[in-house]
Amino acid sequence: MKHAKTLQLIFSHPTSGNIRWADIEALFVELGAEISEAEGSRICIRLFNDRLVFHRPHPSPNTDKGAVASVRKWLDKNGVRP
């Protein structure tokens, strides 16, 4: 998989705070997600017959640990693992 490094970082312990949000979005797209803009910095991700809303981080491009943990849990629940 093209985004294997991002997936490894998402599942690393302790949770990384140095994953660029753009890399996570690219992983979602690789998995077949539809991404749409919402209000403010929110984006809607449609994937796995599910819909989640995330906030794009700013001003830093890195995703906070809480969001990484949410992404990890969502991916794991749907059988996506490194």
C-alpha cells in the first residue's frame, strides 16, 4: 500500500503527534473515501458505510494525538491495520 508509512504511524504506540493531516486524508482517499468540506475547518469523511467529521489542524499541519487515536480506532474497527 502506498500509504503504509502513514498507517504504521497511526498505529504506533505511544500515539504520535507528528502525523501530517494531509497524509491521513491521502490514506482515506486511497481506501476509497469521499471527502467533503464542511463549516470552518471541518471535513466530512464518508468511508466504510460510515461518516465521520474531523477538524483540519491549524496552524500546524500535524494531527493532535486525540484525533490520531480516533482515526486508529475507526480504521481498526473496519479491519484496516498495518
